[in-house]
Amino acid sequence: MAPSSKPKPSIPDQNSHDGPLSFEKVWLMFQETDKKFKETDKKFQETDKKLNQLERLFTSQWGKLVESLVEGDIITILNQRGIEVTDTIKRRKGRRDGIDYEFDIIAINGSEIVIVEVKTTLRPEDIRNFLKKLKQAKNWMPEYAEKRIYGAVAFISEDAGTAEMADKKGLFVIRATGDSASIVNEDSFAPKVW
């Protein structure tokens, strides 16, 4: 048999200019590598923190834009549905019985109020959470205890079926599109009173 003409892989020379590889040298290399990993991890954490801050800022500003869009049309679209509201309040916040609460928009007349939850993307958990808040509305805002309270959700997009879920729960469903907002419930829709 003829000897193979393939070159043999080279093995690092342990007697190179760095000297032979010893346990101490390997341990120092591991420590240096660990230090670099920690530095890189810290940089990733800082970057994640900055990205989260930017996401919150973007979401907050986008939400405020949607709220302004809905508030600009809320009196008109509710009046078209027979609820003659005359005034609106944005971002009603408070604390009662140790619980912080916030309502995005409240539309008011003499005997009725409509509380509007605004979301850029409406999800089923948003509906469930909002219904819990509506049950507490008269406790949290006793000045409205004698008024009929209706609920509404306003959004730009939705998880599939969420608007239908809101409708079935007795909430007005308001879709924000372009430069306006409109109620998408059927004309025969009867809202639930809280």
C-alpha cells in the first residue's frame, strides 16, 4: 500500500513562545473568558432596559394618540346611539379602599355615563379586566352612584373574536380608523347597565 498523500493535521506546539499549557494558564484563560461574558451580559441587560423603556414610551404615546382620536368623536357617536352625553373626562385616576384605578375616557350627561377603555390592540384579557373595573366604578366614583353606567372598548386592532366577545358582554365596541372612530355594534345592540 502506498503511503497517504494527505497532509496530517497540525497539533499546537506546547513549546511555543507562550510556554507549555499548564493548569494555571488554563485557569487564567477561563477567568478572563468569564469576565468577558459578564461584561457582555451587563451590556445586554443595559440594552434590554433601554429597549423596554423605548417600547413603553412608544406604546404610551400610541395609546394617547388613540385616546385623543376616540375622545374627539365619542360625544357624536354616542349621541347617534341615543346616549346624549355632553362632556368627557380623560384619564380619571384615583385610589379607593387601597386600590388604584384609572379609566381612559368617561363621557357624561345628567343620568348616564359611558366609561371607555382604550387599547391599541384589544385582547380577551382586556375585556375581562375592564368588566371587573366596571363592577367597581360606582364604589370608586361615588359621585356617579345614582347614574346608569355603560361600558365601551375602543381599539385600532383586535385579537380575533375579541370585539364580538365585548359585544356579547354588553359593551359598546368602538373601532378607531384613520382620523375617526365609530361604534361597530349592530343598530339593535342594547348595552348592559352597571
